[in-house]
Amino acid sequence: MSLKELISVARGETPADLLLKNARIVNTFIGEIEQADVAIYGDRIAGVGNYGKAKEIIDLQGKFLAPGLINGHTHIESSMLHPARYAEAVVPRGTLAVVTDLHEIANVCGPEGIKFVTDLAQKLPLDMLFMAPSCVPATHLETSGAKISSKEVKKILAHPKIIGLGEMMNFPGVVSGDEEVLKKISASKGKVIDGHAPGLAGNELNAYLSAGILSDHESFCLWLPIIPIKDASLWWMTLVALIYFGKAILTLWSERLSTEGWSQFAQFRWQRLMLLSISDFIIEGALARVM
Ligand SMILES: [Zn+2]
């Protein structure tokens, strides 16, 4: 396939290899659904628009056509599935790539567990990209199956499919300049470093950011990081607990309303709500604070 041929197919002169006619295309750039055809040549999409000529034409009759979804952060081990079974479950539903932090398998099996998944990933129809686990074990209070030092993190990062350092849960370690934590961050220079810092704000947040960590999947509201909170004082903990409780109420309401409608509104499951809210709070907030 030459560039000249590809351009000619895109212009609509040379027939495409495959033409997907009458698709409803999910245009993720502008957030709209467009009626159009997709001309494919070789392994490339030559054009999206109005096309007529092709070796093979499939009339989609208004079916939706969307780019493959990318799960930007997951731990595939949480699915309790073998990576091949995981791919079997998500690929038919549109997820074609995952960025997975192998924290959990590493916490049990160490570098061997990471090798097991990265080796398997080469053979799957799912594009798997990995983050080197930054905190194995997650806290010193844990009885884990393995410990991963900064030296091992450096080795793991050398794998071409490892694109960065997984969520840096030890945010107190970053903020206080723990040597081992900083070595892991330095080893990841030039790669992505994911964050995990519930409730961090003010200068502590600045310290965390200055280490080159530019994301945080623990953020649960927009305004919390900008209020001047310096420590885990009692009122802070209460505030966070209330926020989690409110979040849990909203989640359950919306779940309940979407499945059963307004008539079932009164049968609200308070036990489940309490459990969800308290466990969310303890796991994400309090435990991280005592690391
Ligand atoms: Zn995570």
C-alpha cells in the first residue's frame, strides 16, 4: 500500500478495500453522531464521508460505529479473570485497549506475576499497556506476598509495554521526601506517573505535583483541593465522611431510579448505603492517611 494509493482512495477515485456504508458514526471530537460512510484501505481508514466504490461493501443500515474504547486506568486482576478471559469479556463490548496497573498481582506474586501478565498480553486481541506498581505493598501495615523495591521498579519500567509508574499511593512518602519513593519516581522520568492522593490540598498538594505526578483518580469533588486544609483534623475527616455519604446516596438513588422508577423510591436500602459509604471512606481516606 503506497501513500499515493491511500490518498487516491481518500479522494474517492480508487476503490477502497472495504466500504462501511450508512453508518451512524460517533464523532468523539465534537460529541455528535454523523451519518457517513467509512472507506478502509489496507490497514488504514482512508476517509469518513461519502464513498461509493469498493471491493467489498457492507451496508450498516444506520448501525453505530465508534472508535475503540480505551480504559485509561484499571487493575485487571480485580476482575478475578485470566487476562484472556478478561479480553473475551471486554473486547466484544468495545474496549480495545486498557491501561492496567498490575498492583494486585504484584502484591501477591511480585515481579513474576507482572511477567505472567505482560507475556500473555502479547497474544491477546486487546491492546494492554501496563503501569509499574509503585506501592507494593500498599502500606507497611499490610501482610503482602511480595515487596517491590525501587531497583525492581526500574527493571520493570524497562519493558516496552510498561508505559509509566502506577498510582503513587504513598503520597505521605512523596510529600516527606522518602528516599525509596523518590527513587521510584526518578526511575520513571520521561514516562507517565499516575497519582492517588485522597484529600491532599494546599502546599502538600504542591509538593506532590512538583514530583511530576499529574493525575489523581481519587478526586471526588472539584472544590476540595482548593480549600486550605493542612492536616487530617477531625472536622476534615467528618467533612470527607459526609461527602462520601452524599456521594453514595446519589449513586444508589440514580441506580434505583434507573432500574425501578419512582414508585420504588421508598424502599431505599439503608444498610447497603451505610456499608458503601463507610467502606469507601475508610479504604480511600482513613487508611491512606495512616500509611
Ligand atoms: Zn487504581
